[in-house]
Amino acid sequence: MKTSALFVGCMFFVAGIVSCRSSQKNMEGFSVDNELDYCRSQAELTLSALPSVDKIPNSIDNGSTEWNYASLGSWTCGFWPGILWYLYEDTRDTLWEESARKVTDLILPFAYRKARSHDSGFIMMTSLGNAYRLTGDRSYRDGLLSAADSLARLYNPKVGTLLSWPNMVEKEGWPHNTIIDNMMNLELLFWAARNGGDRRLYDIAVRHAETTMRNQFRKDHTCYHVAVYDTVDGHFIKGVTHQGLTDDSMWARGQAWAIYGYTLAYRETGDPRFLDFARKVSDVYLERLPDDMIPYWDFSAREISSAEPRDASAASITASALLELSTYVADTDSSAFYRSKAVAMLETLSSPAYHAGTANSAFLLHSVGHMNRNWEVDASISYADYYYLEALVRLKRLESGRSVLANL
């Protein structure tokens, strides 16, 4: 599979192969290699059907087979090239590298624009970050450093966090707002500080994590989606939701961002406070999960009805994070606990209930983008696929005795 010619052909034939592999997998049980095989087959279908390189897969509506596309510079535009980079890492097939480069190079100019929101980390680390990690191309490194400097301009030293949504200052009356998703974007700042950027980027990331830990969580370690701060003296005003069910409920993807975010904060700092907190926000999530390990879009939604949508994206994010977290926990039993939960999540996501299979060319079904606006409800979404693939790649590394993180 070294030339693009192999992507051209009958999609029904490839879909049949996927179906056969899925049936074989169900008979044999969960297998990382089988799941990676499945992801490659699905990505082949998507890649062969794209009308042009600037059409970036974003989501597929429930019941449809057609991708909706992400615009360049939007917060989800990095996930598709990130998927291509992970497939290249796993296979070393230059076709995946060539395809990934084409999309990543379209995103690269956006690394030099003024940050419009917190989303620079999502956009850049998934695309340019994976590209630099796997190729060493300094153009990607330079882009990441520029994007980190731009993101840091959203930092408010009085508050101690990055401003997430500048447009919400007037729209919602939130003077300085920080969403829990922003924990993910600290990775860009940490990375830049380790790769030639200013030390202040590290300090900003640490302060943001500390301030968020202090203010954005309730006593039971569930998180508010949005923390609102005063810009005069920086005090915490209130916690609210934007995408969750209520201000006091646990929005599933938000808690998943917290689990992943504090795990990476510990990775980058070695600060035991962050490890302890990563475990606490993980434990409350795990304690409240349904038996099949896939959360409702909000943990309080099942009180409304058992028919409320599940969120495979939250499960994918959490599975990837827990695999990493399991390697930082010194206690053997606790380490095995987190890893087993991650594997259980992947097993369910890899079942016919959540595999897209022949329904469409995504990896997974049943994710929720924005329930309150009826956007991408019970849909296939690119970031669910990205973190699902990342989790599989991480598990494969662990099973082969390597570090959960790439040594590249």
C-alpha cells in the first residue's frame, strides 16, 4: 500500500472487507491490531472519497454517509491530519505521510495568525505537533512556537488563566471566561517551553492548571464547563455551563478534558498535585459510568431518560488519558485499575454498537458535539475518531513493552 492507486476502486469491496474483519474480531475478541486495521480501512474510504485536500472531514450526521467539512482554522481542523499522522506512525506507509503533509501544510499558515480563542492547541498539536514529532521538519516546529506565543497573549495574570472565548465577554457577559477544554491547550505551551520557547510559557501553563484546579471544580471533583472571573482583581465569580445539561451537572466531554488535561499537566511538570487531581477527576467519572463504560452526553441526562444520547467522544478521550495515567501511578493495583477501565472502554467502542462499519466511513458512531444547540447529536465526529485511534496506538505501545508516549 505505497501508492494512491490502491485507494481507488470499489468502495463496496473495501466495506465488505471491513465487515468481514469486524465479524472476525467479534468472534475472536478485542484486538488492538484488528482495530487499527479497521481504522486504516475506514480512513482509506474517507480519503478516497474526498473531493479535494482542503475538504477536511469533521462530522457525519446520524443516518448519513456524507462528511461535513471543517473550515481551515476551525478548532476541529487538526483532527483529520492527526489521524493520518497516527496511521503513518503505526504503518510507516509513506502514503499516509504524504496525505498528512498535504493537509498539515494547509494549516501551517494559521500558526502565524493572532489567536482568536483557546483553540490553538487543539488545532496545532494534533496536526503540526504530530507532524514535527514524526518528521522533524523545522517548519512545523517554527509554526508551533509561533502559535504558542500567540496563545499566551490570551493569558490574564490577574486571573491566572487563559481567556477561552473572547467573543463571550460581551455576548454572555463573562468578563474573563475559561472553559475546561482549555486544559488540553496547555500542551502547546508546555511543548513550546521545552523546544526553544520562552520559560514564561511553562509558567503560564502551570498557573492556568493551578487556578483551574482551585476554582473550576466542585467539592466532589466534577467540573464546571465555564469558570467566570472578574478582570479587575481576578476573583472567581461563578461556574456555569454552555454545553452541559445544567450549571451543576457533569458534562461528559468536559470531565474527559479534565482527566486528560491534568494527566498531561503531571507529565509535563512532575508535580504530584496534578497527579493526585487527575486521579480524583478520573475516579468520579468512573464511579458514575453506566455498565457499558460509555457516558451519556451529560451524566445527569440519564435522569431524564435512558434514551438520551451517549457520547463516544468522551469515552475515547478518557480511554486515551487513562492509559497514560496508568503509567504514572506507582501503586500496581491502581495502575492496573486505570488501564483495565481504558481497555473496557475501547472494547465497547470497538463493538458493533459503536463501530461505524458500513454505516459510514468514520471510525465511531454515537458522539455528541453540542446538545443544547442540536449540533452533531448522535453523530460521527472527527475528534472521537482521533482519540480512539490515539488510545489504540497507546495501548499497542504498552502491549509491546514501550512507553505509552512515542519515543520519537
